[in-house]
Amino acid sequence: MVKVVNAQAAAARTRVGLGTRVQPGSTARVTTLQGSPDDVNTAFSTPIAPRESRFSGVSNTFTYTFPPNSVTFLRFPARVRG
């Protein structure tokens, strides 16, 4: 699993490197929490809620665009090379 926090007001196109000892699966399940810095969840309103998606470009080194003001979790199967 990879977790990335983008606290900037702009999207961050980022190169992710997993090293040479990890053999990742090619598809990731993505969970993103995103909102304005002033957003607040309450009992009546949930402007920040998890969004689920898939990403099919995982490899030892790949590029992903992380949305502004977000926390993103990329979950994928992986094996450690011995």
C-alpha cells in the first residue's frame, strides 16, 4: 500500500518508485479523500467522503496524479523479491 498526502491547492503529478525488491501487481484499488481546507464533516453534511476507483498502471516505477487537498491510498498486491 502507498499513502500520499497532497496538501497543495494544485494536483501533483508524481513519480512513485517502489524500489527493485518489490514486484507489484499491475492494478491498484484507489481510495481518495479530498476537499477544501475549510470543509468540515458534520452529522448533517459530509463534503469529504471516500471515493473508490481503479488504477491500471502500477509497476516498480509509475506516475500518478494526486488531486489537490487530498489523501490517497493505492492498494495493490505485491511480493518481495528474495
